Amino acid sequence: MRRRPDLGGLEAVLLDMDGTLVDSDASVERAWSTWAGEYGVPVDTVLAVAHGSPAGRTVAHLLPRLGPEEVAIAARRQLALQYDDLSDVAAAPGAHELLATLDRCGLPWAVVTSADGRLAKARLAAAGIDPPLLLTIDDVRHGKPDPEGYLRAAGLLRADPAACLVVEDSEPGLAAGTAAGMPTAALRGLDGDLRLFDLGHLAHLLRRARTSPWWRDAVGYQVYLPSFGDSTGDGWGDLAGAGEHLDHLARLGVDVVWLTPFFRSPMRDHGYDIADHRVVDPSFGGDAALDELLARAHRRGMRVIGDLVVNHTSDAHPWFTAASSSRADPYRDYYIWRDPAPDGGPPNNWLSHFGGPAWTFSEATGQYYLHLFSPEQPDLNWRNPALAAQVDKVIEHWLARGLDGFRIDTAAYLVKDADLRDNPLLPADLLVPVGGVTMEWRRQDHRHDIHQPDVHAVHERWRRVADRHDAFLVGEVYELDPGTLARFVDGERLHSSFWFGLVESGWDPERIDTMLAAAAAASPRLSWVQGNHDRPRAATRYGGGQVGRRRSLALHVLMASLPGTMWIYQGEELGLGDGHVPRGHGADPLATAEPGQSRDAARTPMPWRPGPGLGFTTGRPWLPEGGRTDADTVAAQEADPASHLTTLRRLLTTRRRLAGPAAATDEIARADLGAGVTAYRRGGLWAVANLRDATSAEVELPAPAVFDSDDPAVTPERPRTGRVRLAPQQALLLAGPWPAS
């Protein structure tokens, strides 16, 4: 199995030239094509092997009938065709960004090429690159795939070969790096220890690895496993299916992937009812499938976090099976049991999210057990030290297996009031009528069943475990008040916590403005999110159709400027609204108690390409496809430069390039640009958005615009300056001037 390169511990970066640092493909292929015609070799045969090896070795491979002297003559002819052909030689995409990053990080670098010195110097000069160390075929006895060049470069730079990263675009070059004992990074879809889309991708990974902590300003992506990708055709998403789509996430600009629960489960709540915390459920592909997904993600420079569900287990968990058997069983105190009330009913007035009392009577032992969710999901007793020690072992197990942290399900629910006191009822005049189970829950002031102060001690305990593994903990804390939420990420508690203000909002620009400002001021360690698998999709909540998509995108631009972690729920990058699930075809257990609260519409399969199954499955999907059109699919939006997908990708690419300077400060300030626009400034990074439904008055841009949600032509290389009027929900990123350091 390939190792994950330690980018934070690198001592040097060694770069191939042609096709890697310098975009000379057209020149190389023209020369080889002309040569092929002269020597009577099929052009396709030549071009298939022309990259990465010295000319003499390639000629000998293509023309085995030639003797050594004839090979040398043919190789000199090929090189002669290349020497003066520099018409379209330029730096490869992201090359100058990478070299600037190496300089800022103080990382030595060198160019190691199979070209001769004359050609290498000419091409590097044409690309505007002056390497501190250049090794060509003239400097070694053997060219690639021999490791000599890379080993010599490491020696001249006084770097440990094992701490040198080789960046290559050819199989011979990667073989040379591997033979030298060096980690490799591969372009052109080749398979190194890292797989890169361009050199800007590597610059980003180096900045992240050498900035502590790695999750600071990361882009996260929630994969709802049952609906993301199905590799078997059974209609149910799995880990192998998710792995097949990792390139989509890497191109989007994702740094960390959150996988919803993959543990063994009876699936009454689609994985959130766990029967064994240490085993991958066979329906998701088993343990080997997780190992492969982690390896594939790590090769792309992405981290992967799991879903820690330990407020409750499944009633099929061995702990609960044992606990239910006898009041004297050692596992009895892993759960919360109480005698009936004097009238024989539940011990207190607490309610289940799924309707009715939060207590179910066990005939076998004559006591009630607590469940804040369904009866099949009994709550754990977090006042039991033995349970806490068991969960520590679960966390250690998965971090040692390669997970990079956890999203913590119902993170504020774990600890309950020690005396299990009744919740007070709220005054009727404070309630907003919503009906059904939701209304029952809202009638109570949940003072004793959730959000107990003692929960912070549990988080602090986990934090100590996570920090030993450089792992990330992000909490699901349904606390909308940002000041109260900030206490969950204070000091050595959770690294971050989702702020759900936008998730719980419809479209109200004034309210969103006020809420977002309060949250931005509360803590630099929050996680910014618009949607998840438990709530209607953002584009639907914000008005639906093109209007809803534009509003969601404007908020993504504002989120991109804020310190913390920015999250995307699967399909949000496509601007998806809720899928259509016909009555009788749903699967959400919550809908049984509260039909109007079904979560199925946010969970319909991810639409990858047009056609039956949408590229999600070759079989019948576990949920209906949702009424998606061809235009909703990744394949269709990939080809459209103005699509929601390409626009969000542009946003994240621009944010990635600005992340280094922006991350120098966590201070965020509202900026008053007038004209009714919303603006934030963080260092030299500005986000400016018109959240209103009318065109803004004219705005004087305080810095050049490098991203425009409505204009793909605006880039860091082609910025916009001066005065602008922003269309409804049009949003910009501005860059500079940066404060003096």
C-alpha cells in the first residue's frame, strides 16, 4: 500500500521539467512527430513513449534494429528538432504559484530532467523559471528510470532522500523517484503517492501541511453514503462507489471529506443506529473498502473523517443486548434505565425527536430505558466511566486505521441531567405553531435532557485523544446562538462546530445579514454550512430554481471569506434543490411519526450523468432519483462554463490561491460599502454580495475583484476594478491590499 507523504516534514522538492514544470508538450510532440515521419515509425507509437526518458533510450526502444552509433545519430536528430522550437513553451499551470510557495516555506527545490543542458536551459528560460539547481542528462551516467539524478540532487541539496518529494508526469520519472526511496507526486492521472491535477494543487497541499492546524480554512464536503455512489448495482451507495468519485471532489477543491456512518447497523436509521462501532457494514463494502477509500483520498491530498455516533447505539448492539438481559449485567449501566413513575408511566416528561415519550418499557427487566430518538436507538450513559473508556478505544481504533477525525453526531446531547428532572414547559405565547411531533418537542424548554454543561468534559477528553493523532473533531451542536456555540470550541474542547443559522433559515436577507455578522464575530473556529442530510436543501429553502441557486451561491461567497471550515453538502455544488419523492416511496423513519418532516427529499441519489440511474447506480436506487434533469448532472455542468458547478469550482480555486495570505489573520470585520451590499474583510480578502432582490446602487470596489459569480472572465490574472452595480445575489471576492506583516 502506498504511503501518505509527510508534506510537513519535507526537506526538498525535486521537479521534472517537460510536462511537469514546463508546458512543452506541443513542442516535444511536434519534434517527435517529425522524427517519426523521417524514420518510418507510427506517430502514435512514438508519442506513447516519448515522455520521460532520454532521447537515446527512446530511440533504441523504438528502433531495436539500430546499432549504438545509429541510435546516437537518430537521437541527435530528434534533439536538433527540439532546440529551436520554443514557440509555445510556457510555465505549466500553477508552476509559479508552487515556486512562490516553496520560497515562502523555505523549501529547497531543483529541476531534474532527461533533457540535455542546452534544451533544458532554453525551455526554462522561455517559461520564466530560473532553478537554484538544474540536473540534466549531461550530469548523470544514466537517465530515468534510473534514480541517479534524483539521488544526486538530494545530495547536492543536503537533504535526506526519504524527505524529498519527486514531482513527475511520466512513468519513467515516477519509477526513478520510487527507486530513489522518495515519495512521489504524479500528474496526468498517473498513480504516485500523491495525485495532482496541477502544480497549484501541490502548492495548496504544501501550504496546508506546513500551516498548523491543517483544518484551518479547509473546504469540507459531506458524503451521504447511501446516496453518493453505488459500485455494485444494488441501488445502495457504498464506500467503493464514493471512492470512484473522489476526483470530482479534488477538482472541486475539497480538503476534507465527511462520510456518514459506515459501521455495522440494522439500518433502521440508515447507519445512525450502530450495532458494532469497530466493523464496517457489509452493505458499504466492508473493512477493505474503507481502507481503499482512505488510500485513494490520501493520494489526492484529501483528509477523511467519520461520523462518531455515541449519544446512542442500535438496540441490536451487543452492549444493549447484554444490558437488556438483566439488571445485574455488567453492561447495564452503559445505558440509562429507571423504574416507572408511580402511575406506571415513563420516569419523566422527556420526549423523543421521533414522537412520543423518550422512554420505552422493557418487560424483561421491569424498567424503562431512555431514547431521545427512536426506541431502536437507546441512549448511552455518559456518566459511566467504563463507557467513556470504551469510546476512547473506538476513537483510537479508527484514527489508527487512517481516519483523520470525526464529525460528532448530536455532540451536545451526550450528558443528561443527573437527576433526570422534568423539562419545564414554555409559555404558549412564545411558540410558533408548526404542528405534529415538532410542535410537541418545541413546547418544552430542554433544560435537562440536552446541552448539559458536563458535556464539555467529554469533548475535552476526546480532544486529547484526537490531538495525539493530529485529528479533527467537528461537532453537530444545534445551538443557534453563536455566543453559546462558541463555548463548545473554546480552549481544548472541539476543534470546530457547525453553526446551523443558515441551515435553519429561509431567505430573509436582513435576518441572514444580522445572524451571519453575529456568528462571524463569535469565534474563528466555527464551521460554515448551508445544508445537510437532515434538512431541506438550501436552494429549495432559498426560493427554489435559479433564484434559490443564486442565493445559495452568494452565501457560499460570503462563507469563503470567513475563518473556520466551509462545508458543502453533496449536490450543493450543482445547485440542487430537494428531490421529488412520491408518497409511499420514502425511507425516512422520522416520516412515520411526522410525514411533513421527511428528510428523504434531501437524500435522493447524486446525479452524476444523464440516463437511467443517473450514474449513481446500474440498479434500482434505494430512494427515487428525485426528478432530476440532464442539466442537474455533474456531466452536463462540467461542460458549461457558466454552470453552478463550474462557478463554485472557480470560487474555491480562487479562495485556495488566496488562503495563504488570508489565513495570516482570523480577524473579520464588516465593511460598509453602502448601496445595501453585504461585505466582510479579512486581511486583504474581501467578500462582497448583494443579497437583495434588486440591483444595488453603484459601489466603489476597495480592491480588485478576482472572482465574480456572474462573470467567468474575472480572475486573479484579469481582475475588475472601479465602480460596479451588483445584480440581485451577485457576489465578488476582492484581493488586497494585504496589511503589513
